[in-house]
Amino acid sequence: MKRLPVRKIEEDEDAQIMGIPLYILLIVIIAAVSLAAILGFMVTTEPSIDEIRIHDVYHGEHEDVGDIYGYQSSVYVEDIDEDSGIAYYRGSERPDPEDPDGTLSPAEGYDTHLVVTIYNEEGSPMSGVDVEAEGAGVSSVGTTNASGMVELSLDGCRLRRNQNNAQITVTGTYEGLIGSESVRTNIWVQRP
């Protein structure tokens, strides 16, 4: 019986790693790259969007509305069109009851915008969050600035005939690396 010569890896340049050792080496390399990518992703992500705060709406100080003046956590509609029964917010442009083709400018002393601040789960303001206010005749969008704030217009704010209250829904949406996340809250619109 003839013996085959023993080949040494150090001496044989044609020798290759084959079989199970090659598969183990490939699995270790793939696992290391995957783990590095996952850990790198987790370290670089921002905290999640957590809270919307709507600053109080200033309604002006005037005596003809009774106790509704100063800062309020609701929007009060006060100008009522006798023909249609629609109640309008004085801080927005609205129809002129004396001129069917005219409009009245926002009343002095009334906020014309909702001021909204978005915070992340660490309690820090978030910039770059898309914010939308929708409802009670209001339709406004904006993006938060470096301080996490955005002003959304109250134009069109009103209640229909026989409607005593409604809500403006404020939604903040943040497009992160994984996908989008959102949070929402409401502010009441009421008749005095």
C-alpha cells in the first residue's frame, strides 16, 4: 500500500480552509458586524416623542364677556352671527356682520395662534416635529423650531349653530430612524 504524502499548511500555498472551520469563521464575522450595527444604531437614536404642551390662550381683558378674560386653557368663541348662529373666535379673522362681503380682523388682545411645545421622554424640547391642529374650523400645520415650539393659526375657529363645544386636536409626528411616532392632545373650544 502506497502512502500519500502529508501536506503541511505552512509549506503548501494551495492549502485552503474548508468545511466546518470556514463556516464557523463566517458566522463569527457576520455576528460581529450585526452586533456592531445594532449597538451603533441604539446609541445614536434620539429619545422618543413624549408630550405636547399647549400654552394658554390669551383672550384679552374686557368686561362684556363676564368672567372670561386673561389666560385660559380653552378657546372661547364669542362673536355670534345672528343669521347663521355660528359663533366665532375673536382672535381670528371672521365675517363682518354689517358687511356680507367683508371680514373683521382679529381683535386686539387676543392670541391669534396656539403656541405648542413638544417634549421627548427625557423632558427636553424636540425640534423638527411636524405638528397639526385640526377641528372646530381650524386647520393649521407647522414644524417645531430648535426650542421645540411652533405657532399654529387659529384662523377659522368657530362653533356651528347649537354646538356648545368642540375640540381642536393637536398632533405631533416625528420621523425617526425606525419610522414615525406621534402623540396627540386636545384643546376645547367653547361658548362662554
